[in-house]
Amino acid sequence: MADTYQSSHAGVRKSFFLIKEGVSSDWKDLAFHLGFGRADIDNIAGRNRDDKSRCMDLLEEWLKRNGERATIEALVDALSEANLQSTVDRLRKTTISALDTSQSDTQRKRKKEGGGQSEQRLQIKRVLQEAVKGFYEMKLTKFKPLIWNDNFTLTLGDIFTELQLIGTRQKTIVEQGSALHSLDDLFNQNFRGLSTPPRCILIEGEAGGGKTTFLSKEALDAISQKTELGRRHDIVLLIRLREVREGETIEEIVWDQCVPETTEDVDVQSIRAILKRNESRVLFLLDGYDELRPETKAARQAIPKLLSGKMYPKSTIVITSRPTAGVQQFIQPDCHVRIMGFSPEHMEKYVQQYFNITENPGLAKGLITILTEKQPVVDLIHTPIFLMLVCLLWEEDPNMVSHGTMTGVYSDLLTCLGRKHCKREGVDMPADGLPGDIAASLLQFGKFALEALLRNETLLDIEALTPADLDWELPLKLGVVSLEVSASKLHPRRQLNFSHRTMQEFLAGRYVAHHVLAVMNQNIVELLQLTSIYKALQLSNVLQFTCGCDSRAAQSVLEELISLSSREFVNLQPEHLDKPGWLLPVPVSGRMWACAETYRQFVLLCLDIITERQEPAVLNAVSRALPFLVLFQFNNRKRQAAFKYYLENIQSLELPARMILRPAHINKPFVQYLEELFTSPIPGLRLDLRTGFEPFMSPDQTSRLISVLKNVPALRALDMSSSNLTPSSLQPLVRGFRHISLLEELDLSCNTLGDDGIRVLQFGLSSIPHLAVLRLSSVGMTAVGMLFMAPYMRRLTRLTELDVSGNGIGDIGLEILTTFLLTAMQVLTVRNTGISPAGIRALVPALAKLNGLIKLNVSDNAIGDDGLECLVNILHLLPAMRVLVLREIRISDKGISALVKALPHLVELQVLDVGLNYIGDSGIVSLVQTLGQSHSLKTEQNPPGDKSLPTVPRYNTNLRELHMGHNTGVTGAGLGRVARHIHALPALTKLDMSGFQLSHAYLRDTAAMDLAGALPKLPVLEWLMLGNICMDRAGFQAVVQATEEHTTLVKLKYDRSGLPPGADTGSRYLDLRSARRSQIRTRSIFRQMRIYML
């Protein structure tokens, strides 16, 4: 054996000289692909004098470590992955051809020997396919939803579900919110815009929204090849994730859930072989990620490995989940779809079908009318099972369906089911409620419903129901639950399934309300495990039902919500609630933006509670829980009514510190809605009103808007951006400014006003003397318009923010602007205004006086190196500067050299943007080194005569965002040097290192490894942008792996065109996109704003 190894090693060693000569200085890249770590590479480098000696030492060490695994083939693979193709070609000419020939002979021999087994394998595959098909057809096709009515049978063909596309991974041109006829649309390239068919489709829906039923129907249609999914896949596997146990393999799960126990010749080993041989033709339908047990979500468990592509990466996955379950922890879906439930057309068809079967067709029309107009009943009809129960309620008594609260409808439904049960059993039914034994049994059952909810379960195991005297058959006879047998053969059990998730939540809320009243000093926190606002949002329906059942229970719930709100939102400011963090003058972290989103959802929960119980005490408690009221979603009529009640009655209580309204998706004209909302004066209400995107704002509409705003005299902010205002429609608005004289913010951006519109606006500025923020971006203003405004702008002594971006004011307009820049100015944005170095020279003297300036944006102006040098000469006079945007201003390394000298003065700097310029490697590296190093600022560094800087060491450790991507002169080598220094900026939350679009930067493996090694040293990094960059596979995977292991990083942006062959793109953080679209996004802040507002 030793002789054999020595002979083999001798053959491999013959190639070492050729490799050494060809690889030379690239030996480190080869080392990474041969499996050597950084310490080994440093050791080899230290004990050799030149690169050729290091390469030979590397090869000998590799040979010694790998023994018989050290083959020519392994060397070729490593050289190819290191992008050393010329060496591979030379090596093949000399040594590989003979090996290829002998390998081909061996393969032919094996093929001949294995020929007899292929037919047997094919037969086992057919057996599996037929077994799965028969199993699904028997189990899934029909069901009887009413236990007392054997004649009422539904098939999955009766289930109608509306789908909505949320988005695709490649950020294609398909609009968010597009309706889908079926999942087949996702395989239509013209519809989805994807270059390849999706591997993973995520289908989200709220609990009880019909996800399980939908996936069952997809399974039946696929095995019958009625859908594109079925035609593309030979093997369809429906897996209920709630049945998966810790330690089970994918093959064991398939055998357990998808194969009938009587099937012969199919076992776990044969399933594994079939799946591997047919990997690209396998469809996994994974139902209920939110029901997956916590212990089975660990990274090494079967389902996470399947999702992340570590197992069966070529197979297709369709997975359902609730929105907040965290599927993206393991995979970034190619397509993201939402289940919307019934469309109105589906609802009408189903109601007619129900009453035709029950031989009462005349009842259908009245119910259809109610269901299209009344809430909360409209909220309950998104699934066929619950719509069937609403039909049953209508059949019993039409008045029961007209309630204004969900609690009322559910209570009547429970009474209706109880009455039918009593009639069948021959038991007397009380006139006011349920019989005592039924009421007591349902309360006890509500306790089990609550415990299951707290475990995140919707099914109740019958064997686990205690005490033994609980009559679980009663809820079954009532129709509240149905009996199911688990999908697992290994873990069989009988289960009770609620007719709808909200029925479970209603019974749980009913129990909580009763328990709070029955048990003195009951701690509702312990009862509901209500430890956070997030937990409250998870139990939102339970809390609504609890409040709807009893006033005292509502007070207990709200007191705890007040306590949670005061703890969790203590650092939240109104500004965080209105716009994304990157649109604020000083951007905030993604964590704060997430906190703001949680608060917005909390507001909706409070409005839902008001809907269920409109009482002064409840309104008072809600006002204490909500220091700010922010409302963006107006497409829910129930919440619209609750908000109107809030406005009509809040004046007798304490007004919120700030109210932020952005009416969107309302079912009536914007002004008409405001007229119905603010019917009487509300003095003291500090309102921020965002009009959204109006198709046309006529003079009549602006006149009506001002009439409405007279009822809100303390209006704080008015945002009418993108409202299609014209000079004529602006006139009534300006005349009405005297009625809202306390206005502090005015945004008229993205309206075609022109200089004529500015002339109209100027006369109204004196009526709003408290104005602190004025945004006039992209309104078609020129220097003439600036001349109109100048005399009136000087009177706005409180103005701290001015935005005139996107207007062709030029150098002349900028010079006029400098005449009214007051020392209170904090934010100045003159992006894309056509200014030159001459304009900057005119601006600089005025800027030098603004020692409180915190943000300056001069991007997208051709000021060049000369203009920047002029600007940096006064940066030492702006010590408060936090955000400096120098994007696309045509600067090179010369300008950066000047900027670098001024950076030590900007000790408060948090955001720096120098992207889309002509900067080269030396400039970018110098910039990063300067930002990252400490500076001992001596007095001789000051400009002549200036002694403002202290002599003590100062450190710039505050930098949160650094944008330096898309510079024409930056190469992969330069980015590699940046990667070695970037760790010195530990406070970064966003980092853009993108290459230039027209010449993708090639990042060698060594540089990529340096970047991967730096990421753990950037502990709060959230976004990493690596657009227009190419990497080899090893380097790419190292960066992706570092991203996966990072504790705060949530987004790695990369271009699909730069992906190395064979790269694993399954990371949940990887955001693949087109380089061209990335460029457009970067250059159009207003396009971003429009997308956000929509």
C-alpha cells in the first residue's frame, strides 16, 4: 500500500514545477481553495523568501496532509476555483489526458455493470409516485365540515383563494401587490420577470387564512399534472411541518407522512436514492413553518438544511407560514406571495352554493349584500369554513349577522350552534344564552384553547386534554371543532381542529374575561404571558375578544398595555414614526425603525379594542397607552369607524402629543374623507397630515381642504408632495395659511409649480411665521423663483431645514439663496440644482456662519475638485456636521485628498457619502484610513489665525454610514485594501463598497477573506452593499458565511451578474439585484420616497 501511495505521489509531484511557475504570486488564492487557513498561510509565507518557494512549500504541505486524496483532479479543481485557468490548461496538456482516458474506461465499465439495476430503480420510483398519488386522493379530496349534516360535503375544488404577489427576490418590474390567478403565474417569465424559475416560493397568510387548505389543493392538482408545478415535477411531497420531530431526516419525514404504510418496496433508503436521482424533479410542499417545533428549527435539523439548500438544492420548495414566523432565517425566497382569502366573486359563488345545497336559495341574495357592506362580518369570510358558519348564522336569524363587533358576531354564532345542538338532542334552550352545562364546558374548553395558543398551536391532542371529565365531544357536536387524525404514521394521534383560528381566539378571550372576573387580583400578565408589545400583537385577537366580553377585563388588559408601552417606547420620537430612517435628517438605525413599525401595529391594536368596546374608560386608557397616534392604513372600515369615535371623544381627555395621518387606500376621495373626519374644531391637536398621492388636486379641492383644516388650527405639518398641485390650485391653499398659522413643516415637493407657483407661494409665507421646515424639491423652480422668495424667506427666522433639490436654480439662484440663510439653519439640501464651482464659492461664506449645520447635501452637481477644495476650507467652522453628502459631484483623488485633511475637524460626523464619483484606489484607501485612525489635532493643523481646535486627542468613532460605491477609478485591489482597514470603523451600520457599473471590480479570494474577517469587527453593521463586484466562489461563500454569522446584519446586496459559477445563493440575507436598477435607485431619492409613500 505504501508503494502505491509513493507511486501516486510521484505522479502528482511532477506537476508541482509547472504549477509553481504558473501560479507564483497568486499562491495565497490557491492555498484558500486547497483548504488552508490564515494561520497556515502566514506560517508558509514567513518561512520562505519568495512566492515560488512559498508555492512549492504549499504544494508539499498539501500532499503530506491529504495522502491518497491528494490527486491531480483535486489540484485542477482548486486551480479552477482560484481562477488560474491558464495553469489548468497547461497542466491538462501534460498530465491530465491519460487520466481522463482511463477514467472514461472505468466509467464505461461501471455503466455496463449497473445497467441491470436501472429498470429496478425506475420501478421503485413508479411505486412511490402511485402510492403518494393514491394516498393524497384518499386523504385530501373531500371533507364534511358539519358533523351533524352528512349531506353537506365539500371538495377541495370548492375552495377559492385569492393570491397576491408581494415581491420577487430579483426586484423585477413586477409590481408589488399584483394579483395571481394561481402559482402557475410565477413560472411565466413575462409575468414574474425572473431569469430562472423560482426554487423557493413563500406563501404567507394570517392564522386561519386557508394556507393548509390551499397547499392541500396544490398537492392534488400537482400529482394530477393540472398545474405548471405538477408538469415540472415527477415527485410531489406534502409535509405538515407540525408533525416533524427532532432528529428526523428528510427521507424519514417523507416515509412517515407521504407513503401509505401498506406500500411495499419503498423504505427510507429507497426514498433517499429516488430523491437524489430525481432532485430537480422533486417538489416539496411544506405546510406551516410557524407550527414547526422549536427544537426542529436548529440549523442542523432536516427542515432548515432543506430550506438553506444544504440538502436537495435543485428541488423546488413551496412553504406556507404566518408573516412573523421567520422563514427568512434560513432562506431568501425567490417569490413572496400572500394569501388574501376569498375575493368578493368567490364569496358570492360560495354563498349561492351553500344555500343551493341546503335548499334555501332565496336566502343567498340578502347575505351577499350584508357581506359586501358590513364589518366586522366582512373580516370573517376569508376562508370557506367560517363563511359556511356565517351562512348557518344567517339561516338561523339574519339579525345576528349585523353586529358591529367581532365579539357580538361570535357570541351569536356560539348561541346559534348551541340552539341547533339542543334541538337535535331534545334539550330546552334558555331564552338568554347557553344552557349552564354547555356554557361551563365551553369555558373549560377555552382554557385549553388559550394554552394551545400560548404554545403557538391550533390543534388540540385529545389524549392531552385533562381533566378526564372534560367533555371534548361537546365542542365537536356543536361544530366549534372538527376531528382530525395526524398526518404522521410514527406519531399517530387524534386532534381537534378549530373551524377557524379566530374561533379558538374567541373561546380563549371568553375564558380570560371570565377568569379575570372570577379570580380576585388575577395577574393577566401571568395568565396571557403578556411580557412585551410583540407578545400582545401576537395575541391581538385574544385581547380584542377579552375586552369585548367585559368592561373590567378590558381595563385589566389596557392597564398592562399602558405599562408595556411606557417601557418599550421610551426612546421613540414622533419623527421616527413618519418616515424611514434613511429619510430623516440624521438617519436612525434599523432597530429604531423596527421599533417604530411595532408602535404603528400597536396603534392598530388599540383601535381594534375601541371597536369592540366603545366606552369612555376604554378611550381614556387607550389615550394613556398612545402618546403619539400614527395611522397609515385606512382600508379597514372598522378601524375608520374606531378612529372617528376616537376623534369625536378625545377632546374631553388628554390629546396625544402628536397625531400623524397619512390616509392611503381609502375608498373615497381624500378631501371628502377629511371632511367626514374633522367635522368640528379640535383646538390644540398637533397634527401632521400627509396627503399621499392624489391623481389631481384642483382649486376646488384645495379650498375644501383649507375649510377642513380650519377645524385643526394647531396643524403642525402639511405634506402635499406629489399631489399634482398647480399654481392655480395652490392659490386657495396659500390664502388659507392664515387659518393654520402654527404650521411648522410644509412640503410641496414633486409638484409642477414652476416659478409661477413660487410667486403664489411667496405671499403666504408671512402667514406661517413658525415655519421651521420647507421642502420644495423638484417643483420646476429656477433662479427667478428664488428671487421671488428671497424677501419673504428672510422673515422665517425659525427656519432650520430647507430643501430645493431637483430645481435648476444654478449658480445665480444659489447666490440668491445665500442672502437669506440664517444662522439657525441645520439642514440644507441643494442636490441636483445645476451649480458649479463658482456657485460653491458663493455659498461658502454663508455656510461658514452656520455653526449649527448638521446636514449638507450638494450631491449631483458638477462642482468638481475645485468646488470641493473650496468647501472643505470652511468645514472646520461646522463642528456640528453629522451628515455630509458629496455623491456624484465629479471629484477625484485630488478632491478626496483635500477632504481627508478636513475630516479630523468633523468629530460629530455620522454619515459620509462620496459615491458615484471619479475617485480611485488611493483616494478611497486614504479616506478609510483617515476615518478609522485616531487624530491628535495640534494647533498647527488649524488654518492660519484659527485656534479653535484643542490639542487633546479626538476620535471619530461615531460614523454610522459610509457610502463610497460606484466610483469609476476603484478596482478590486483598492477594495481589498479597504477591507483590511474597515474594521477601524466599529460603529458602522451601513457600508457601500460597490464597484463601478461599467467595469465590475474583481475581488480576489484573499481580499474577500479580509472582508469576511472584518465583518465580526463591525458589530452593529446592518447593510452591506457589494454591487458591481465579482468574486470567486470561495471568497463569495466566505463573505456570505460571515454575513450569516453576524448578529445584526440583515442585508447583503449583490448583483446577480457577479455571482461565481456554482455559488450558493440560499442565504436569507442575500439581496440579489440588477446592477442597472441599483444605479437608478441610488440616483433618485425621490423615486425612493414615492415608493415608500405608496
